[in-house]
Amino acid sequence: MKKVSLLQTAVLFICGVFLTASVFQCRKAGDLVKDLDRSYTGSADSTVYASFYESNTVSPSDGTPGINDVIKFRGVQTIIHEYCGTSNCHGGNIPPKFDTYAQIMQYVVAGNPTGSKLWEYVTTNDFDKAMPPVASNHEMGTSDKGILYNWILNGAKERPDLKDFRPASIRLIADGCGSANCHNQATATGGWARKGLIAGLVSSDTTQYTFINPLTSAVTLYCQLSNTTKRDQVWNAYKDSVKTFYADTLANASFRPWKTVSTPTSALSTRGPLQNYDDIIMDIKYPKSVRTNSSVVYTDPTTLKTYYVRGNPMLSTDCFIRRIDSTLIYINQVTGVEASVSGNMSWDDAGYKPAEIALIKAWYFADPNVPDVWKYGNNNQGIFKYKRSGTIIRR
């Protein structure tokens, strides 16, 4: 009986150790689940460019797409392949497949990230569903989750369109060109106030900023209207006057917006604002080179006030997209004279990469609010041609 008791004791001891170990392992696993947080900490942001494929060719583009003709950013297909579609996982023998657009879309509800199985897989804390597996130590980063989230939210399209191009492009332009002390409203209105062109505004309402170009060491003085309330009033009034002037083509001599860039204002106010969508569209329709001449175009016979604006907005030596893309040559559709290659805003102001220039160009030609005359010229005659091939862009 004693031997049996010893045997029983030994068995009970071994079972107890096993049970304790099992309980400990379960508790340990439970703690890991409890502490795990794979949720997306970002938010919906339409200005995040998110496309399925990593590379998308701009329309229009040169016959052989050039350096500024391909939008190339990290894409959803690349992200899914890196985290889930590898050869030893869902790209191999493990179902489901996450390789092609059609396969991935089986787990996506377009426009609804939280209702999509794919999004659930990459954000859930459930060990059985988590993708990639928690044990793989290859958790999808917040930036990649943001691309995936915004791609689904924006319609989960196979190829991007205007809805993808516009918000991302406007943010690029506003951040790259309209920020700091360059193409912004404070700089545009500051010179007018310093010059005394606007009633009620004096030099004390402004500040002066000295910009030293890091590449050329050139020094530019910017005068800025520091009172934001007055700045908004002045700039919005100016925009309204420009739009009214060009809409009233028969009687435009009776109502003219004004702005001078003649000395000494040229050193203080040389840029047109590009801080928001409306500013940018106005700059496209009515280029600064026609709204702002260096010599007087009209003198009011009663007030003798001088105006520096041309009546024909098409009589322009420059245009918005030429200042972005140096692969395009602009042809003045009134005179037929070709402008020199520019692209200066891309490197002087914003430091855009080729993929970013391509994205902005894709938006420009896709947006219906950019008039066709500023894409293809009057009667589709063409106002842009590729520097490399000489091909003229037509509808």
C-alpha cells in the first residue's frame, strides 16, 4: 500500500507540475493578448496619396513616359505583399491569396475600412485572425496602415483618379510653395500695405523677412502683413476684384484690380499666394504675369490711380504647370511664342521629387475646374509640348 501511495504521489506531483505549467502558459498568453494593441492610431486623411499599385503613369504623358510622367509611391499591393503575401505565407500555399487586385478585393468593402475583413486582419488583437501573425514580429507600421486605410476609404480603386490626385496635390503645393514666407497671402498683401496702396494699412501693420537662398545665397526681402484679420480682408477683396474684372470683359476698363511690382515693391512682394485650392485655381486661370505687370496698363481718368493688370488673361508668358514641370514647354496661345523651360517652383520653392511633380500634373489635367483652355489651348491648338520629344499635348 505504501508503494502504491508513493506511486500515486509521484503521479500527482507530475500532473500538478504539468497543470501548473499549463495554467502558467495560458495566463502568460492571456497577458500577451491583454497587452496587445494593433489598432490604427492615425485617422482618415484624404491628403495621403494612397493607390493600389506602386507605379501609375500620368495621363497625358510623353510617348515614352519621362521623369515627371510616373507617379511612384508606396502602394497597397506592395504593403500587402511585404506583410502577408510572401512565398511562405499567403503568397505561397497558405490560403487565402493576397496577391492580385481581384484577390485582395474579396476581403475589402470599398469605402468602408472598418467593414473590410482585410482591415480587421491587420488591426485585430485576435491571435487566430491577426495578419501578419503576432509571433512573426513583423507588425504593420502606422504609416503603412494609413495608406491601406485611406485607400479603402477613398474607394479601393485599382487605378487612382481625380479624387486621389486633388487633395494630395493641393497639400503638396500648399506645404511646398504656400508655406513659410513665399507664395502666401501675408507676403502678397504685405508689399501693398508697405507701399501705401491700401487705405488704412501702413508700414507698422507689416513685418519684413529676409530670405537667403541656400543654393544660390541670393537675398530676397519679403514684406508681410502680420494682422491676419486685415490680411484675409485684403486678399479676399483682391481675389473678388480679379474675378469680377475678368468676368466683365466688355466693360473691364471701368473696374480694374491693381497691384504693382515696380520698385521698390518688387523686392517686397513678388509671389502670388498658393495656400489653398481657390488661390491655386485663380492663379491658373489668371496668371500672376497678367494680373501684375511691371508697367502701368490703365490710369483712372478721375482718380488718376494707376493699374497694372492686362485685360486678356491668355496673353501670358508663364503659367502654373510650367513652373512645376520642367519637362513641359509653354506656348503663349496669343503670340505663339514659346517660353523658356522653367520648373523653378519645383526646386526653388518646394524641392519636389519627380513622383510629386507627376502627381500634381495628373491632378492638373484631370480637374474639371482647370479650364480646358489652360490645358489644351483655344480650339485644342495645344499650349504645352514636351521638351524631349516635341509632342504637343492635345485633348
